[in-house]
Amino acid sequence: MHLQLIDIAIIVAYLLSSVFVGYWVSHRASRDMKAYFLGGNTLPWYVLGISNASGMFDISGTMLLVGWMFVYGLKSVWIPWLWPTFNQVFLMVFLSSWLRRSNVMTGAEWIQTRFGKGRGAQLSHIIVVVYAFVSIIGFFTYGFKGIGKFAVNFLPWHFTPNQYALILIGITTVYVIKGGMFSVVITEVIQFCILSIASFAVGIIAMLKVAPETLHKFVPAGWDDLFFGWSLNLDWSKLMPAANGQIADDGYGLFGFFVMMLAFKGVLISMAGPAPNYDMQRILSSKNPREASMMSGWVNVVLTFPRYILITGLTVLALAFFSDDIRRMPKMDFEQVLPLALGRFVPVGLLGFLIAGLLAAFMSNFAATVNAAPPYFVNDIYKRYINPNASPRTYMRLSYLASFAVVVLGVSIGWYVSSVNSVVLWIVSGLWGGYTASNFLKWYWWRFNGYGYFWGMLTGISASLTLPTILSKFAGVTAFASLKSINTDVTFVFPLVFLISLLGCLLGTLLTKQENDAVLMEFYRRVRPWGFWTPILKKVLAEDPTFQRNPDFLRDMFNVAVGICWQIALVALPIYIVIRDTRALIALAVVVVTSAILKFTWYDHLRQIEAHMSATEDRPAKA
């Protein structure tokens, strides 16, 4: 593609301004580790929410979502449950406040709150640090491949995708390493504003250029239906055979079964809490538990609307004006739909602005990922095991070094990965399968101990690294040929990894002693989880008869169900607006009704919880 001079100037000006702003605020992060990693717990919830949304508005995921919507239409709303997207609802309703009450800096440091300082806790601490690095490198690789595929289509210099990715990562690394959380958050807010303006512009262009009756000529029956049966029932054979081939390759033909598996997997992952990445870091950076919950709720709103305006606009433009070209292709990479649509239909000036916005999306995701890694090395390894009495300057220098090391390692791995989708499926099916069992049990079962956590995580991570390869070999055997017709990553990899990890959890726990009562009682007092905590509750009540257990299980589950409906409607609303479908009114009605319910059953209840916690958390226990 040939960019005009004004577009190039806009892109370059954006890149330079990002570095300048990041450096401008970096002095606030250099005071100590808490300021560097958590912004000193001074950032407002709505700013953290926009920052978190900006980090999630990544270019790799957006390319995938455009490709999915092109092929699957409105039913593509359900496919992001792979991550799962509705984990933000669980965080909003109860898990963000539980996590923030721990008052720690990292997910690994949280382990001491739950398991104490014994041998099992030490092993658990180490395995969380290992998992954090593995998952952060996985997300880094995912972003690396996406930005390279995008940049090679737009930027005017003749570099390879990997070379473009390396250049853009280098620019972002400059201000991320120097400025820490303050630089990341401030630049992400600016980047999100740019991206939102560009997204609405693309949506408006699509609405002006493509009438509903025109769109219907290029899509099969059922493309604009949100709901589905057991089978997908989208037949592209007369319109675009390559799309049918993509559905077969994805293995999503049995769509009802596929979504059931996503829901099963998604609930378990969501109830396990956030993985140790930038999402967890934003929660720990909030001022208090109430603001942590509000931040997670705000992410659902600010991320969904502009992102799906952009996704739908690009999809509609590509369907209306590129279907003939794609129809002639024997094999189409649908991840390329986004750059194809951008290059042809966005006018000069706005194109540079939009490319800058999409680069901003990558830079936000990359910055958040890199900033999440150093605390695990500096705070959880160096400070805890090597030099607990080092000067703040030493810790800061090590933070810079750790950030740089993560970048180098991520680039080295990402250079050799073949596709965005392959990384996504490994993360959501294998790696998260290894994380889920241990982190689910840590919240809800009092007897679960540090040894169980360690062995569950170790067996899970090991299985996540080996099972995908084993299953892919079985899929080539005639007796297992049916594996090719469904998505093996979601259907088989996650459940198997989860069961192996769960076995490790149970054996590790039941063959070793329970944790110290004092540790469990302090955790239960501070976090107040619901679940199987009756023996600990009795001991707490023996010391403090005025203590009240958490009675909100049914309320929280109701709010989760309402919240998922709310989130789906928030996604469907901008899609129906862009394609100019009257079902937008139904989606809007669902948003209004569910918002009203959540106001009374969730938002108003947050103040009551916070008032109760403030009155009881500092109450001294009886000797």
C-alpha cells in the first residue's frame, strides 16, 4: 500500500509524541517500586479502566475478531469466550475486590497471604513466578505476530513483518522501561482516545457506503443472527467457498457444542481469578477494593462499544467491496481482512490517524504486558530471596533490566512463531488449563494448601506444553480422524490439562498437612470469600463472635448471570447499529434493563460491603 505524505506525518508524529509523553511523566514512577509498578495506588478507577481497556484493544485480537465476524457474522460474538471475555464480569462482581483486599504488589506476593511462609508456600511462590513469565511471554509473542502482519500492509518502508514488529517494540520499550505504570497508564488513555475517534469514523464510513440490502447480497442466511442451534448452519458455498474452508479448519461447525465447552471452560477460568498479567496489575493498582470492582465494570463499557464499531465497520466494508476478490482465492487468510478494508476505504488523513490508533492499540497491549513482568523478578525473586535490604535505586535499576530482558526474550520467541491464531489457542486452551485448577481452589476451599497449589500448577503447566503436540499427532491417525472436525484445542486440550492439574492439586493437598490456622484465619478475615470455609469460620467466630461471614454467594451468581447478558448486549448493540438493523433497539433495551438491575444489586451493594469491611478489618483479634 502507498501512504500519502500526510498519513505518514500523522503516524510519525504520534510515535514521537508517545515517547515524549511517556518520558514526561516518568519522574513520578522513579520514587520507589510501588510508584513504578502500581502508580502508588493513586490513579482513579475510571483512568485505570480506560488504561486496561486500551491494553485489551490490541491489534492482534482486533485482526482476529474482524476475520471471525467476516466468516461467522453475529455468531462471532460468542467466539471470544475463548479468552473468556466474560471474566471481566466475575471480576466486577466479586473477584476484583477480593484480590485488592490482599494489599500486595503481585500475584506471587499474594501467595503469602493465602498460604503463609512455609515450604509449600515457597514452592507455590516460585511456580507462580514461573507461570507469570511464561504467560507474559505468550502474550508478548501474540502481540509481536499481530503488529508485524499489520504493519507490513501499511507502513511505507520495505521491512519484513518481524522487522516492523521489532522497530515498533523498540519505540514502545523506551518509555515503558523508563516510566513504569504512570507512563503506561497516561499514554494508554491518550492512545484509547485516538483509537476511539478512529473507530467511530470507520463505523460511520461503513454506514454511509453500505446499505443493509447491499450487505445481505454478500452474506449467507443467518449471518446476522446472534443466536444459533447445535450446528452453525452458515453455508458460504455459493458466495465464498474459502469461508466454508475456514469454518472447517477452525472446527466450529458444531457451534452449540463448541459454545457449551467455552462456557464450561470460561466459568472455571473466570472463577479462578485474573492471571498474573496487566489485568491483575490494574486491579492491584486501584485505590481500594470498591474502586477495583468499579474499574473492572468500567472496562466492559469503554472497551466494547468503540472496538465493535471498528470491527463491524471494517467487516462490512470488506464484505461489500472485497467479496469478489476473495471468492477467487483458493485459500484466504481472514486475519488480513482488517488491513485490506482499511487500505481501500479510509480517506487520506483519516487513514494515517486510524493507523496511528491501531498502532496505539498494539503499543498499549505491549506496554501493559511488559510492565506486568518486572515486579515478579524484582519483588518476588530478587527482593525476597537475594537482597531484601537493597536500596530503592537498586530495585529500580533491576526493574529496567528485567523489562529489557522480557523484551529480548519475547522478540526471540515471537520471531519464529508462524501465526497469531496458533498463539491464541495455546494460551486460552493449554496454558490457562494449567492455571485454572490451582487458582480456582485457592479461593473456595480452606483445606487447599501450598503443596497442592504447587503440584497443581506444575502438572498443569507441563501438560499445557506437551498435550497439544500429542493430540495433533493423534489427529493424524485414522482412528482419531474425527478430531479434525472440531476444535481440538478447546474440546480436548483444556479439559485434559485441567483434569491433570486438578489431580496434582488434590494429591498435593491431601498427602500433606493443612496450612497454619492463623494464616487461614487472617486470610479469611481480610478477604472474606464465600465457599467451603466452615471450619475456619468457626475458629474466627470463636475469637470474634461479631464477625459476619460473606452471605453474597447467591447475590454474586445472580449478578454474574445478569452481567453476562449485559455484556453480550453491549457487544451486539454497536454491531446492529453499524449494519443498521432494528434489533439494535432490542439490544439497547437489554442494556438498559440489565444496567438498572446491576445498579441496585451490585453497585449499591459495593458501598455496604466497603462500610462493613472498614468497620471490621482493623479490629484486633483476641489472643
